[in-house]
Amino acid sequence: MNISGTAKFNESVDTIWQALHTEEILVSAIPGCQSLILNEDVEYDVNLKLGVASVKGEYTGKVKIEDIEEPVHYKLYAAGSGKPGFVDATLECKIEPLEDGCQVVWSCEAEIGGTIASVGNRVIGGIAKFLAGNFFKDVKKQLLTRA
């Protein structure tokens, strides 16, 4: 499954870069995030509680950030599983300056298996885009409350 999108911000590239790398903001903005902890391997341990259509469950996994070109580009590799299934994903994120702020251009390639895959790629793709939109809205809210 492949999905992509763009999120516009009034803030600078540096501000958005920092927001997308601040654990406190990410825990509040990632849908269903219960915890996000940086471990010694420079990976994050993540716990999520999510429901996709009629399939709900808890997931544990690892997230690693690589190919970093601060403050404009990185790739995020995530792998997680739970009773409803598993997901392996690669997310590429680019932050581009605009006249009145910046935009985050993202694309994600994911492999999904288990019970959750029975929902179907079309439905899961729509839900994933919806969750990504909520993530960026929540990042904006976090930035406003910190201002």
C-alpha cells in the first residue's frame, strides 16, 4: 500500500523539524500513541492502541529514523505487530520552505498483514490518510499551545 500527502504550516522549516523530532509532541499527535521511548539503539519503542474499521487492538513496535538531512529530510522505518496483525512501513518526509511558512511532503509505503489486512487496502489506505491528517492537525495544535 502506498499513500502520500502534504501538510502546510505557518511556522518555519526549523520549527517544524524540531516539532517532528520532539517526543512530547509526537506522543500527543500520533493517533493512539500510548508511549514513545528512545532506546540505546537510537530507535524508538512505541506502543499504540488503535482501531481500524472493526479491527481494534494494541500494537508494539520499533521506529528508526535514518537518511537525515537536517532540517529538510528524513526517512522513518517502522515495524510493529499486535493481535490484529502487523505493519512494516517506510515513510519519507521532506520539509520545504514556502513564502508564509513551510510544507511537509510525505510518502509512505506499507505492508500490512494479519486480520487487519482483511479490511482491504482501499479502506486501510483511506483510514491511514485520515490518521495522517489528524497527526498533522495535532502537531499544529501542539505548536499553538506552546507559542
